[in-house]
Amino acid sequence: MEKSPSHIGIIMDGNGRWAEKRGLIRTQGHLEGLKTAKRIVKAASELGVKYLTLYAFSTENWKRASEEVSFIMNLVKQYLRAEFEFSRQNRIRTRYAGDMAALPPDIQKELRQSIEDTGSFDGMQVILAINYGGRDEIVRSVRKFYQNNQGMNISEKDISLYLDNPDIPDPDLIIRTAGEYRTSNFLLWQGAYSELYISEKMWPEWEKEDLEEAIASFQNRERRYGGIKTR
Ligand code: IPE
Ligand code: IPE
Ligand code: MG
């Protein structure tokens, strides 16, 4: 039996489909998805999760209509502002993964503020992956390594050390909602041995019980890391 996952990553997918199924516009789905994100952060914190990485916007999501992109960016801002009191009460620390430099300046400012304001909180850490791509993160890591270590041989450990949050352990469990069986560029390096859980439900439909089910499924997995089962 596995213990509870300490780090859970979630690919929050299906906002658009959720809305379209109801005859609503896609942005309505993102609004509902934001409510779900708040609900699941609360649930994860109650369930004792230590790190929760939320995939909110990928390096590929810029391909979408500019209206949808700016709507999502504004939701991020709202989330950061509105959640400070909840974060303070629950000691939740905000972190970031991705290439922040390409985000709109007001979002960057809000993110930096939230990271700073919650920096001393010792509860669950919520890592917001916004303009995040696993490949992009690896490239940025390798570049940073060579800026500091010219002419050296790079190792796996070096790449790990130059990723966005080298102090955070690899995710034990990666959840994807909306029934898609792919990673879509999420935590490629860190997810090498993560257990995967796919939920058919759309993200706006996700509840605490769904997270509990995913954790229960994780607890029945046997993680071998390429080794052989020890009895
Ligand atoms: C996930 O929902 C949110 C983001 C990728 C920003 P989608 O917007 O991808 O919803 P679907 O996949 O179109 O249903
Ligand atoms: C993955 O969802 C990215 C996020 C949830 C932020 P997408 O909807 O962008 O992924 P694809 O296009 O279905 O692979
Ligand atoms: Mg999608």
C-alpha cells in the first residue's frame, strides 16, 4: 500500500466542452473552472496534500483566440486577489512554474505579489503553472546551467537543479480531467515516474470526492521505478 501522495499535479481540462455542452460560451467554462480550482485547493489542503501543481495555461494555449486568452489571464488575477485571505487562514503558499516573462505585466505583478505575501506560509504549496511547458522548462534549465558552467558536462542532476522549482519533490500523482490520455507538455521531466489518473469528468464538475477517489486509486498502485516487486 502506498501512502498518500505528497505532490499532486492536475491538468485541469474540459472547461470549454463543459460550457459547449450547456450551450454556453467557452469563457463561462473557464469561470466555472476557476470555482473548481478554489474548491480543489481547499479539498487538497484538508486532505493533507503538501504540494499541488495546477496546470492553468500551457505554452501552446497562446494559439487560442485572444479573447479567450485574456479572459483566462484575468481569471488568474482574480484568483490571486480573492484568495489571499483564504491562503492566510490556511497557511497556503503560492508558487509559480513557467516562463513568467512572457505573461502580461499586470499578471506578473499580481503573481509576484502573491508569491511574496504568502512566502512565509508553511501549509500546502500551490504551484501555478501558467505559460508553462515541460519542454520549455527543460530548455530554460539547460540554458541556465550553461550560463553558470561553461564547457562542463551536463547531468540529470544538473537539469533537475535548474528547473523552475528544484526544491519541490517530483509529483507522485498526475491527474487529468476530461478523459484525454496525454500529458500536453505538463511536467515532462518531473513526471517520469508519476502515477497517472484520468477522470472522465470535465474540470468544472470536479468535487472533493473526485480528488479522494484519485488518491484512493493512487494508494492501490505499486510503484516499482523499474525495479522488481519486493514481497
Ligand atoms: C482547460 O480547458 C483550460 C485550459 C486549457 C486553459 P479547455 O479550455 O482546454 O477545455 P476543452 O478541452 O476545450 O474542453
Ligand atoms: C492542457 O490542456 C493544458 C491545460 C490544462 C492548461 P489543453 O486543452 O491545452 O490540451 P490539448 O490541446 O487537449 O492537448
Ligand atoms: Mg482542453
